[in-house]
Amino acid sequence: ARAYPFLFRSRGFAAQTEMILRGARLVPPVQVVEVGGTVQYGRKAGPSKMRLLRTAWEYFSLGWRVRLGG
């Protein structure tokens, strides 16, 4: 996002999806790889920070922005 700040608008959970979708359109295309990791939920300090409606809206609006080329 720092190299191309004009391309990324999403914050939160939709940001990773936006980076993948928009990175594929760059010239030259950006290679995307998945790096696995281990999550130990038993060590989590508190409840989830994800808000369902906000996250759903982020993905919905991202879909429209990408579809419309914005």
C-alpha cells in the first residue's frame, strides 16, 4: 500500500482482498503468494474486533469499486 497508495482504499479485513485484486492489474503484474501461519486462539487477549455489518459493507463496496474500475 505504501508503494501505490492511490490504489488502495480499503481498511480492515477487506484490505488484503483489495491488494490481491488490484495487484493483479499492475504492469508488470505483481506475484501474489500465500504464507501460512499458526494462530493460537487460546492465547487471544480479548473478543474479536471484527464487526459483521461493517466488514460485510467493506467487501460489498470493494466489489463495486473493483467492478467499476474505481
